[in-house]
Amino acid sequence: MKKHLIQSKILRYSVFLITIVPFAACSGGASQSSDAKEAANEYNEKKFDDENTKMDAQFLIAAAEINLEEIKLGQLARQNGGSASVKEMGRMMEEAHKQSYNELTVLAQNKIVTIPTEMNANGIAFYEKMKEKSGSAFDKEYTEIMVRDHEKAIELFESAANSSRDPDVKQFAGKTLPVLQSHLNTATANHKL
């Protein structure tokens, strides 16, 4: 039951990433990023026989993608944001997700799980789209996507915190949840402005 719950959450988050982040023609870098994710998935799939370990590996990959996207978008918010509060939110997102990604990298190495080091193709396409925006138009779309991203991330991390059989993965997910909730609260407040 728990295994199916985690699989369902990961599948829903993957579908979310595909549908929320607009698809655009892939540049060479985007194609390489997509290939890196697929290579990581294939490598992990071959490496682990246990279904629970595979689910944890998929969670770590999804968590890495979340962090990588939030770091890049946070940097962009600092540059293109129209309001001081959105620029500050971008700084906060960048710093917190860098810290989370660094912790995740250590955890993944300890679990011998390969995680992406670059955003996936959809993340790159969305980043390129957002680079064209500035001021209040940027603020509106950025805060909206931060609300959606963090709602989905919380769902994914709650599932891992409650269902993972690996105590280290469970602890990482549980420790990260309050930070994600704080980010959601900040994004929600900024989106209402």
C-alpha cells in the first residue's frame, strides 16, 4: 500500500512537471539535461533490485529536479522581479534550495543513487520563457508557479516522509517539509500582492 502511495505521488509530480512547465523546442543543453535524467533513472533502475529502494531513488531524483529548478528561478527572480518582496523571495528560494540540494547530494552519494546535476528539458524551457518577462508580469507568473511547485513538492515530500522504509530518506524528507511549507506561505503571500 505504501509503495503504491509513493509511486502515485511520484507519478503525479512527474505529470505536474510535464504539464505545468511549458514544453518548448529543446536546445542542445536541454536535450543533454533530459538525457542525463534518463541516464540517471536507467542507472538507478539497473542498480537496485528492491522496489522500495527504487522508489527512494526516484524520490531523490525528483527532489534534485525541484531544487535545481528553484535555484535557477530564484536567481532569475532576483534579476527580473519587479518588487522588492519578489526579489527577496527569489534570494530566499535560491539559498534554501542550494542548501537542500547540497544535503541531497550527500544523501544520494551515501545511498549510491545518481541524481541530475542540471535542470531537465522542461525546466530549461520554462526558465527561458521566464527570462523574457520582467517587472509585475514576471512577479505574477513567478509567484503563481512557486505556489503550485511548492504544493506539489510538499505532497511528494510528505509521501516520502511517511512511506519510505529508509530512515535517512525519511529523515531528509521530514526535515525539508517545514522549509517547503514556509516557501509556500511566502509565495502565497507574494502572489496575493
